[in-house]
Amino acid sequence: MTDSHRSMHPSRLAHTFSIVARDPRTGQMGVAVQSHWFSVGSVVTWAEAGVGAVATQAMVEVSHGPLGLDLMRGGLSAPQALRALLAADEGRALRQVAMVDADGEIAAHTGARCIADAGHTMGETFSAQANMMATPDVWPDMADAYGQSTEDLPERLVTALEAGQGAGGDIRGRQSAALLVVEGESSGRPWADRVVELRVEDDREPIRELRRLLTLHRAYEHMNRGDELLAAGQVEEALEAYGTAATMAPQVKEMPFWHAVTLADLGRVEEALPIFREVFAANPDWGTLVQRLPAAGLLRDDQQMMERILATRGGDQVAQPGR
């Protein structure tokens, strides 16, 4: 066994298909990936607002992710950064790496010893790449799907993954997937610059689960937007946002619960009662929680209103304070 083979730790065998891209409309950058390997997102996906995005896969050199971002942050373009990384990497024939920078420049590399079927397709602001695939159609189909989509960047990236799987995907099957999207410019607050970060670590249908999580993420975005609108005094707009969130994720009772709480706090109890009834029917413990809200300043302290709300739970009495 050669030294290069001995240096390959099994945790680096992320044979997979992925896409990196920049949306010229928003400046957002992101990467999405799927593999028959546990927790693929923890080694393949890298992105930083105002800097770029990187996918490092095949016989992964994980450091290509953070080092690639370091080089682009320091002023190198994606092609320059990738050339620098590969020049210092004796295992480059086993690597597959793709990068996009904040200006939309793209770079990709598929090493000569990557396991077939392997290759990449570069577009004006994206690159789709894959190795150890069931067919050589995976990455071209991903590129076509991404190019034809008119949705926002997170949606387009997941659509590309779906196309890759539809073309055959990983020859070994499916296990994990990930999606990471950041803003085009840094605000200096990394937590605020992360548009979406989702991982499916182990699932029979990881892309389908990633799509479900993205929809759930959208629903919670509407909830958060509702909170912002309510704080700004835009009550009707806030209630509309809460309603949209509940419609998008009807299985999540958290959303209608806070919608009902907001209505009740505004004195619109009649509108709130049917929503509380539905929430309490799913889990009576929400009725216990609602009694704790006045002390936290999140609901008007009105005993008569509370009794009406709890009556929708069916046979329950208002708990005494502290109980």
C-alpha cells in the first residue's frame, strides 16, 4: 500500500454529488449535497457570507473547505484559490472540489483517479459535480435543472439534487444530504448571514427529507416575520404571516398556538378560540402552557378570558398560580 493510500482515513470517503452556486439577483451563495455516507454535510459543505462557497468531496481533504474560504477572504478568486489548494495537495488526483466566490467566479476540479462515473459541469455562476455515480448523466442533469429553475437559491439547489438522484445518483444508494446558503455580503454577524443550514444525517430518502425540512424552514420564516411585523405594529400583516406559516406546516401546532395567543392578546378572543381548540385537541399540554404566559408578559392577565380559552380543552379548570 502506498503512503498516499495509507493517509486516506475512512471518514474522508465522501463519494457524492453536489452543487455550488451564486445567485446573481441576491448575491447569495450556497452548496447542496447528497451521498451514501453518514453526515455528508459535516465534511463537504462550506460557505461564508461575502466570501464564497466550497464543496470538497471524493477522497475528501476536509481542509480544502475552510482553507478555500480563507484564501478567497484574503482576496483570491475561486479559480486562484483552487489552484493554490491543489498545487499543495499530493492527493489531488483523488479529490473533487468546486468553489464559487462572492463575484460569482467558478472553479471545479475532478481528479483523474476519482471513481467513475465522475465529472463536473460548470455554468456561468454554478458548478455541479459528482463521483461514484450510477450513470454519467447525474451532473449534467443537475446543471440543466439548476439552470432551468426560476426559484430562489435554496430551492434551486435542492431541485438540482433531485435531478441528480433522478439520473441515478450515488451507485451505492442514499443516506444523507445537506443544504447551506449564506448572504452575498457579510454583516459581521455570522448567525444573521446564514440564510439556511439544513442537514439530513441518516435517512432512506435524504433529498425528500431535505425538501420537507426546507418547507418547514420557510414556515418558520413566516412565523419570525410575523413577530417582526407585530413588533412594528402591523397587526393584520403579522396575523397573515402567522396564518401562512400554519398553512405551510399544519402538523406543527406551535404555529397556530402562537397565532391564537396573538389574537387573544389583541382582544380577538372569538377568532382565537377555534384555533386553541384544535391545538389542545392535538396536545392538552398546550393548555397548561397558555396559563403560564401572563406571568411572562406574553398574554393579557384576564381570568375570564383564560377560562374561555381553557374551556376549549374540554373539562379542564384554570390552574391556580404556581401550579
